[in-house]
Amino acid sequence: MVNFWEVVERCDKGERMDESDYDMMLFMAAKDLVQKYDIKFDPDNIIPQDDDLANRAFEAGLELFLAVGFYCLDTKRIVRFTREEVKEVLTHAPTSYTWGQGRDQRTCTARKIEDSKDPSCIFSGLGVPVPEDQFLQVNRALAGEAHADAFCGVSLDSTFRGIPLRSGHPIEVAAGIFDVTKRREAARLVGRPGLGLYCFVSAAEASDAIIASSCWALNRDSTQNGAIAEMKVDFARMNKVAYQLEKGLGIGALFGPLMGGYAGGPEGTMLVQIAHFFLGLTAFQAEYGICFPIDIHQVCNSSSEMLWLSSVYTQALSQNTNLLNLSVAMAAAGPASEMLFYEFVAYSMTAAVSGASGIVTGGIARDKYPERVSSLEMRAAAEASHIVARSGMTRSDVNTMVKKIVAIYEKDIPNAPLGKKFNEIYDMERVTPLPEYLDVLDKVRKNLAELGLDYSVL
């Protein structure tokens, strides 16, 4: 089987090509494969019930990867693999991943379409900047949610100890250590000391800062290596892999193809999402993939097109592989708005019935506004995903319900409410949701029950 160091060597020996030419090659290849395999977005079937479509999508995504490989920015070379090599990598890919220790240990496993097994639920604030003095409270709120099988804290705002944060600076090392130690402290304070960290640090970008902060992580706390859109890597990311492999840290690969960019429309972007999984298995030696396809214009994935994209790529993988696929909800609306609840619930139901191994909730308010982070919407999403699995909902059942939910909010995506800041909806001393925030959760649950969500199975 092709190992990491063989992949590194290929980065120096592959076909040389300018980046702009690679982008165009990928665009044309994805476009041609969409036509060849007759893949079309169907707004009436956000969650398609077509196994043949899932198989065609998988084969097209694999063919795309075989054609374009991935691009190394440092060497300006294409790294390609044979079909046999990819098949061998798939055969040996992990089918489970365990976060945490002791009674807080949780295992994520591969799932199939309409699986009755609960998907893992990851509560994440990754990417949302918060002030240093709120960092511990926000992490406590996320770690304290009973449905969280693992969690990922928020990011520090622009400064730490009064010094601007920047990669490669000594302050990054100090911030990274603060980051992971406060996440672990948060887990202890809520009575879940062994709760796993899906990403143990977000304040560290450079390898030395990640190495320093990893000393405070649990053995299987993981960190992530993000591919660069589309289908690109660099040595800075692969340097982390070299350390992760030697240290025994968990390795997640992060993929965020952009619908409306070089990946094309929903059909092409779906194929690029599948192809990214093969990049993750080779360039990053990933144990699981984390997927957040994004509409480049709306910076979310809760629209009908994006839900269809997420369902098809997930069905393609769950029907043709045993890969671990963590599907990430990215919402337009902000905390404590009804819209955010509905966006997260629609996404989690779609991912659950389509066979996602896990669902990551946390892309709130387009994941870019400081202090816009909250946990009750994540709770609602986790509940919905468990109901889908436990009550035996079919793709047809979920498609009918999700279309009704999407109809509530989709027209508002371009002007989604920003919502409230964390300290406006939580008691900051006890770190508990305020009554008016809980009222929104209760209202949404009632509405979802009227639409057919059976809360009695929880």
C-alpha cells in the first residue's frame, strides 16, 4: 500500500503544471463527468432515493480523482494514483475512531443508508472567535451537552495576553497551549473529564505550536489537516501529518469544496467532495474525513442544493465504502434564532438518513462573526439525527419532512438574522442557557413534532 513517505516523494516527481492550469483541468474534468454519469440536481428529491445515482456518483468521484489527483502548491506538481492503489487504500482505511477515555469514551463507526445506529454527534465552535475571558465558559457550554460524543472549542479572538495573534510568532505557541488546556479544563468542570476533543486546538496553525499544545491533549484527541480548495495541499499541512503519525495523534482531513467556484454547480461540487476523500486518505493519511461543502456566495450549506449535494456524496460513500464521514452543518443564521435551529435540524436529518458516520454542528452565522456561538441548536440537531435513526425513518420520509423545514427558512438565507452573542443568551456565572433561549428550543421542538418528528424514541 502507498505510504505517507511515498506520497511525499511523489510531490517532488509528479507532472509539473501551473496552478491556474490545474484549476481549469479540474473544472473541465468535473463538468465532463457530470454529463457522462448523468448526474442532475432534483429539487423535489433533496434526499434522493436512487441507489444507482449513489453508485454513479461514487464512480464519477473516483474517476475524477484518478484524472486530476491532487496538487502540491510547493512543488507545482500533480500527485496521481492508480485505481488499484486507491482501492487498496480504501480496503485498509479505518472503519471506526474512538475519542476520549473511561466512561466518557465514544466510538464513531461507519454507517449505511437508513442505518438504525445513531450517528456520532460532534459539538463544535471551531472558527468562531471569542474573547479570552469567555473562552472557558463557551467550551463548558459545548462540553456539557449530553449528546456531545466529542467536542471542539471556539477560537481565540484577535489577541492573546494583549498581543495580536499571528502564525509563526511565539504568541501562537502560548495561545495554543492555553487553548487545549482550557478545553480540557472545561470537560473536567462539567463532569466529563475524559470527553474527547474532535479538534484539540484552533489557536495554532504552525507545526511548532501544534506540537507544543499536543502535550496537553489526551492520547486520541485529534487535530485536522485542511485541504486547500480545490484538491490542493502544501508542505505546511503535510509537516503536521509527519508529526501526527510519529506521535500517534488522531488525524482528521478537512474538506470544504466551494459550489460556484472551480468545482462548478451542485453536481460538480459533489464529485469534488468525493474526490477529496481520496486526497485525505493519501496526502494526510486521514482516519476520518470532515466535509463542509459551501455555497461560495451564501457561505452556508443549508439550501436545497447544498442539502442534495451532501446527501448524494454521503450516500455514495456509505453505499460503496466503509469510510468515516463526518458531515458538517454550516448555517447562515445566528444564535437563538428559530432559523438556525431549522437549518441545523434539516442538515442533521439529511446526513443521518444518508449514512453519515457523524454530524458536526457548529458553523453558525456563516462561521465568521465573533461571539456568535451557542449549543441548544446543536442539541436539537443531535436529537433529530437520533430520531431519524431510532424510528427507522426512510429517505422518502426524511425528504418529505426536510422539504417542509427548508421551506420555512430558505428564502431568508441571503438576509439571515445574525442572532445574539453568547453572553446575551447564557448565564455567564453558571454557564446555563437563559429562559428565553430555552423557550426558542421548546417552540422549535413543538413545531418539529407537528411535522412528524417522534421525540418519544429518545
